[in-house]
Amino acid sequence: MPYSHDQLYDLSFSERRDWLSLIRTPTVGPAAFRDLLRRYKTAGAALDALPSLTRRKSAKIPSLSQIEDELAASEDLGVQF
């Protein structure tokens, strides 16, 4: 896996946003998330590749505003990343 346990705490805002976008994509479950990170090394690269990997025309990736709203709400609740 491209990230060690310690590196998970050092993700930038954009990396956290990409991770959340990837895991919130309806066609991506925990195993696919892991496999995509292994294959593409970053969640951003996996998101870029996702439309070409799905059988459907749209992967329905959540919008950046949806993800940023979710991150802001989490921080408002005291969640620490």
C-alpha cells in the first residue's frame, strides 16, 4: 500500500478530500478502495482513472463541494484528521 500507518496522519487537505471522494463513490467499496490505492498510488489518480474502469458511463463521483461540506461538518463536530 502506498501509505504507512504513520503517513495517514500526514495527508494534506486535498489528499483527505480525494480519499473521501473515492470511498464515497457508490461503486467503490473497501476492497476496491484498497485495490485502487495500490494500483494508482494516490486517491486523486484513482479518481481520475475511475470513469474508464467502470462499466457504466458515469462513476457518480461526489462533487468537490459535497466532500468539502462533509469535511467541514466533521471538523465542526470535533473530528480530527
